[in-house]
Amino acid sequence: MKQSKLQATPAKRLASLDALRGFDMFWIIGGENVVHSIAKASGLPFFNALSLQMQHSQWTGFRFYDLIMPLFLFMVGMSIPFSSSKRMAAGESHKLIYLHTFKRAAILFVLGMVCQCNLLAFDMSKLFIIHDTLQSIAIGYTLSIIIFTKFNLKNQLVITSGLLLIYWAILQFVAVPGHEAGVLTRESNIAKYVEQSVFGRFDDTPAPYTWFLGSLGFVATVMTGVFASTIIRSKSIKISWLKSSNMLVHKALMLAIVGLTLAVAGQIAAIWFPIIKPIWNPSFVLFSSGLSFMLMSLFYFIIDVKGYQRWAFWLKVIGMNSIAVYMAVHLIDFEGISQNLVFGLEQYLGEYYFVVKVIAALAFIYSVLYYMYKKGTFIKV
């Protein structure tokens, strides 16, 4: 069944989405390094605990930094209804939308190979096929566009749930040769076994991450972003017990309720099926998507509902050039540049010199983004 409510009207840019994207990117472009350097210099328990949250869980469990990648995919999903409606308003057919989608996905996939798959090493022995966030976006974005444009909301929910159920069934009931079914250790799990079987020597072993079966989770994560946008774009969202007459308040609360429900579901599922980010399993999708919904609810309420936008301007500057700055921090040694600018302070600052150095690098990156923003230069794929 085709998507019956795909609106052919121009989409207004969502300020809270740009700000949340900037918040996500802030940690990638240097925010985490600021926290790590302060923790190392000060030795204070608070910053040490914060520094731990800026590191990925090694296998099971969840830390703040584990949210960065799924939040990125979630926001890609949020952009789908807005961008699709814009293209429909311009008179584009589904065929043209798909051609644009495939082109964009191919570019993202290659850029991902540049970032973390050693493509520029020009050495086949060092090359990975897939090992980057941009590649998971390419996969999730492509299939989610098709699901969104071909099916109505009810069937979108069914398909998304089905993807998670299929992935759960594979992880739970398909055994790695020589092992029992349901084993999910870092050393042995069916997702990594399939990964190695598909990609062979181009797999990123010994890294525990998987992308082939994990794509089921990528698509589901992107689709949760589509559902968040569906709530925001709806003209009929109303929570019966909420007295406010402002529909935007109802939407913000609905986002929070859905988010809390998904996060709790993820934690309950984790009792039997631990949250494991490296294989992007269903428990991880539920919990991370729940947190993404709640963060979106908070940003949406503050920025779009209450109208407090000035404080988020710096995040908007980062968020509106997210792909460009993502590539830049992978290809340019900004800390090396900052060291050339502030190296003379090391003799006076001791361990705090490293704090100054990473802050200088972050400030340099931001100054470039600010210049691009003021010039109206926004690099899109």
C-alpha cells in the first residue's frame, strides 16, 4: 500500500532538529576530548565519571557516548518526511526521489570508506568494506525512504517491528557452527559470524562491530526518527488529559511518552537480551531510540514550542553543516593546528595545557563553521 499521507507541501525547517544535530556533532568534533582532558588534568571524581560516559561500552551495557551514532541515524529519519514532502511539492515522482536517494547513499557510503575504511591508503590489504557511521546512514536512509513512500503509517510500524523481531530471532535461534544458539559474546555471535562470511578479509576483524545483519537495526533506528517526524507533522495529535490548547505542547509530550515507553521496553528486553551496541541488537535499538525521542522532545519543547532559540544558535551553526564537519574532523588534524597556535603555553599550564589545546581546536573548528554559516555555505550530499 502506498503512503497515503505524503504531503506535497513545502516543508518548514525545524529549528530544534538543527540544534539537536549540532548537539550530537559537538561531541564528535571535540566535546568528548574537552571532557577527557579536564578529567585527566583535574583528577576530580565528577569529571572522571563524565569521562567514562564519553567512552563506548566495550560490549554489553550503555554509556552516553553510545547514543551519538543512533541519535545521528534517528535524526536522518526525522528529515525524511520533511525532505520527501519538499520534493513532492516540487513535482518529483517516487522514481526521481529514489534515484536521488540511491545517489546520496552511494556518496555517503564512499565517504564512509574514506573516513574509517582506509580507502585513501590505496592498499587492498588494509581496506574494509564497511566500518563507518555514514555507511550505516546510507543503508538505513535508503530503505527507510522506500518504506516511508510505499507504505502507510500502520504498515511502517509493522515493518519496523518485523525487522526487529527477525533480527532477534536470528540472534536467538541461529547458531554459530560449533556453538549453541543464542550465544552473544564478543568472541562468538551469529552477527559477527555472518559478517566475516560475507566480507571475508575485508571485514574489520578484530573489531566487534557488525553491519550486515546490523542493517536490520539501522533501518529500524532510522524509522523511529520517521515516526518522530510523523508526530510533529500531525494535525490531529491530542492527549485527552492534557489541558493545554497548544497542539505543539501535545506533540512535545507525545514525543516524550513514546521515548519513555521505548526506553523502558529496551531496559526490560535487556533483562533477557543485553543491550549490545557493536551488533546493534533490538534491545539497543529500543533503548537508544527511546532516549533519542526524549532528547527530541526536550529540544522541540524549548526551541519550537516555547520559542527559546537564541541559546541554541551555536548548536545550529554546527548542525547545519554536520556532514562537512564530520568529514573534516576525520581528514584534518585540528589538534595539530591548535598546538601550533598555543604550544607556548605548555610551560605555564602543565596538564591543563591539554585542556587549552583541545578547546582551541574546537574553537578553530567552530570558527570555520560560523564563517560558512554567515556566508550561507551549507554542504549537502
